[in-house]
Amino acid sequence: MIGLFLQRIVQGAMVVLAMSLIVFVAVYAIGDPVELLVPGEATQATRDAVTRTLGLDQPLYRQYLLFLKSAATGNFGNSFVFNIPAIQLIMQRLPATMELALTAMMLAVFIGVPLGLVAGRKPHAWYSRAIMAGSILGFSLPTFWVGLVLILVFGVLLSWFPVFGRGSTVSVLGIETSLLTLDGLSHLFLPALNLALFKISLLTRLTRAGVREAAPQDYVRFARAMGVPPARILFSHILRNITIPIITVIGIEFGSVIAFAVVTESIFNWPGMGKLIIDSINILDRPVIVAYLLVVVILFVVINLVVDLLYAAADPRVRLGENRR
Amino acid sequence: MSVIAARPSAPIEHTWRLRFAAIREFALEFGASPTAVVSLAALLVLVVGAVFAPVISPQNPYDLAKLSILDSRLPPGTESAEGYIHWLGTDGMGRDLLSAILYGLRISLIVGISSVVVALSIGLILGLAAAYIGGRADAALMRLVDLQMSFPPILVALVLLALLGRGVDKTVIALVAVQWAYYARTVRASALVEREREYVEAAKGMRLGHWRILTRHLLPNCLPPVFVVGTVQISHAITLEATLSFLGIGLPETRPSLGLLIANGYQYLLGGNYWISLCPGFALLALVLSINLVADRLRDMLNPALAK
């Protein structure tokens, strides 16, 4: 277990290092980094100063080490627009994105898994077919388009939910959250549902496939022969056995939810880091873009690490396989 | 149909009849699913509409001289100044929405399909080579594929477009970068299986060249699964392009794709001019859904486990 842990940490560190190299090459080595880092209206004197500070007269590997050093201390320069450190700007927006992503994932689990259980138990019933047709629709509908329809229907036509921003927030341990106010929750619902839709479809299909695979197996037939009620077979026998793939997918998909938050945040004006990166790209706020990239890479590496460990903890086969080696 | 390449050359007329029979059988099997047939028909209508957009559409949406701001935001069914009817209304710039959608479909399809073709070719070459050569080259390529696939496509595309800037060529580059790994992995997986088959052994025994074995024996037998992945990927590529364009970092304003049309209509949505955003949205939806359903059918047909 510890060996696996160390191995994964080293792998993760390698990925972060590789990505930092790619970002470095893309932003600093291709094109003139001074052009990228200095606002257009800067004077020649400023340009020279920046060139010197960046150490552009030094060989490329020295430049990369310099970049690594400043990145390691969280120094990506100041945002051109907000004039505060880029990393600080992203950290301010991180809680809003996490809140949205977590809520979306919860919705996906609590809607998708039950739907999948229902559809898997009676695969040929009309409601199961309807659920599966709905899941194809959920896969095919582009996230941004669903967002628009949600805004149109629930925000404009029915006026049930607000469709703009985050609502009122409460500060818990220094982190602003809208989970604890009614206004905040009503602002959160539509964007979270929008973000969750794709994952609901995914979990529905996954759960259904798991149930169908488990149904003809001996332990299920045995339980049925013993007269265990069908609901109990479904929830305590089958569900327990398909939990592992579901947990894995939830972990893997959490990263993709954070990535897709970019779309949802832009539509619902949710003040998270996804909206920040789109705004930054549109106004070429390079320090923020670079900082965002590395923060997201680290986030992904951590998520993948946690998923791997959870997987090992949940499935004895993985754990034992590692020990035997 | 997957053994054609291994068969010794038959008389020409005989092969033709075989091919025809195979195609007929394929069509009949495909037609067994009504959903798939309807989807294919819808897809054909959309593709024909896109290809013949200049002929069908009542107005050239790129001709700025023809546009008048006075015609903007007319509801569907309004008669235009030139006598034809705006069946889907007009957008914020006074463009006939039906024409804009047909041209938008065209751009979306061109970007989607070309990115798939390029990415598929790259994945095909790399995947085949990795499986055939094996060893370090294979391991290195698969690490790269793993690394790429641990990041969601939208994030990779976003990053690339953030660094490259917006444009048709750049969007295609970003979409190719997102997709190639899927094909490389699929091709490698099937090539690894095919490599061990007798016909490859026989070809090696006949001392055919590596190139010949790769292109004439392995390649044709690795194609079916990768084509299925490719069909699904066209719809993914189109959705991703629409999303990126909607966010304002994909295609340029001058050639609006469906995503950009939806984005342009978004600002009028809250004011009640819903059709400007909804109509291109439905077009996009029909396109993506029909491709997905056709691809679903193809996948089921090529998967022997599901065939019964």
C-alpha cells in the first residue's frame, strides 16, 4: 500500500514537471516572452528591464530552472487586469468552482445511480427504455445548450430560479460559500444541474450495465432462490458489488466536471475560476492563464492519486496484487 | 468483411459480387433498427443542406452588403423585403437565420470532419507502428496517450486555443490534439491482436516486407473498430467546436459556426427573442444526435458480443 502510494506520488510529480515544461515551452519559448508578459503599451525601457529580470540572456535550461523556481513559490506575476498576484486571484475563485463541481457530482450520484438501478433491474420495461433514451439525449446535448434552455425555461418563462451569479454567501472558516443560504442554494441549483446532466447519463448507463452484468451471477441467483426480496437483492447484494467501478468513475469524472465548469460558469455568470480563465483568455491576461494551467494540472494529479488510492483501498484484488510484487 | 485482405486474389468479377453481397448484408442489418434508419435519413438531410447551402439558402449570410439592421430580430415566418419568407426569423444582425444555420452547419461539419480525418490518420500511423515495433517505442507512446487522456478534452483544447489564439486552422489543430490519442489507443489494441494471427505469420513466412505487411495485411484489419470510434468522434468534435466557439475562443466571427450563432443569440434570449439562439441550437442537437445514433448502431453491429 505504501509502495503504491509512493509510486503514484512520484508519477504525479513527473506529470506536473512534464506539464510545466510544456507550458514553459508554449508560453515562454515560442514567440517573444516579453511580448506575452508585458502589456502592449509598455516602453522600450520596461521591455529591457523585463528581459533582464526574466534572464533571457541566459541559456534555455537556466531559464526553465528560473521559471520552475518562481512557479514553485507560487509567483506567476501579477494579473494585468486586476493587478494582484495571479495565483491569489485563482485561489479566490477556487471555492466557488469546487462548490459547483461538488454539488453537480452529488446530483449526478443521487439521480444517476437510482435511475441506473431501475433501468438495469427491468431492462425491457417501457420506463427503462425511456431512461436509456433520456441518457442518450443527456450524452448528446451540448452542456452550453442545456444551460441556455434551463435559463430560458426556469429563469425567464417560469421565473423559478435566479440565473445570474452566486447569490448571497456566508463565510465559513474564511471560505465564502453559498451552500448555507437559501438564496445561495437557489442560485446554485440550475448551474449544478446543468453541469451534472452529462454525468447523470454516464452514471445511469454505468449502473445499468453493472446491474445487468451482476444479475445472472451465482450469488444473485442463490439469493433469489433463498427467497430474499428483490429490493434487498438489488440494494445490498448487487449495489455493493458494483460500487467499486462507480466510485472510480466518480473520481475520474470529478476532474472533468471541474473542466466543464468553464462552460457552465460562463453561461450562469458564476464567479469561479472557469469564468476567470475564459475572461483571461479573451483579454490575453497571460500570467493568469499560466497560473490557472499549473493549478489545474496539480489539481488533476491529486484527484488521480486519490482515485488510485481509493481504488486500492476498496478492492482487495488491487491491494494484494501490489503486495505480491 | 474483415478478412478481405487475407484472401488470395480471386477473379475480378467474383470479388465484385462478393463485395456487393457484403454491402447488401450490411445495409439490411443496419436497417433492422428503425431508430438508426431515421437518424441516418436526418443526418443525410442535414449534410445535403450543408453541402448545398449556397443553392438552398435564400440569402448569403456572408454578404454584409445585403444585410440591414432594420431586418434584425424578426420573428419566424416574417416576409422579407425581397419577398421570401424568413422561416426561422432573423438574428441580431438582420441575417436570415435559416441561411445562417445552413452555412453554420457547413462550417461545423467541415471543422468536425477534417479534424477527425487528420487525427485518425495520425492515430492510425502511430498506433500501428507502436504495435508492430513494440518495446520501448510502444511503451513511450502509450505513456503519452495515458498522460493526454488523463486530462478532459475540453481542458486540452482550451489550453491550446489560449496559447494559439482563435481561428479555423487553430480550432482544427486543437481538436486534432484532443482526439489523436483515442485512435492511437484503439488501433494499437486491435493491431496487437491481429499481429498474432496466422495470416500475419504466413505473410512473414513468405518474407514479405514490413511495409507490405503493415499496409496490406494489418491496416485493413484494424480499420473497422477505429472507424466506429471515428464516427462517434465526429459528433464529439462538433460539440467541442461549438462549445469553444460559444465561449468565444474557437472559430472567428466572420464565419459563424452553429456554436457562435447560439452565442450571438444568447444576448437576446432574456429579452424574449428566443428563436435566435434556439434554432441553431436545435440544428446542432439534430446533427449531434443523429450522428450518435448512427454510430451506436454501427458499434452494435461490429460488436459480436451484442450481435445476438
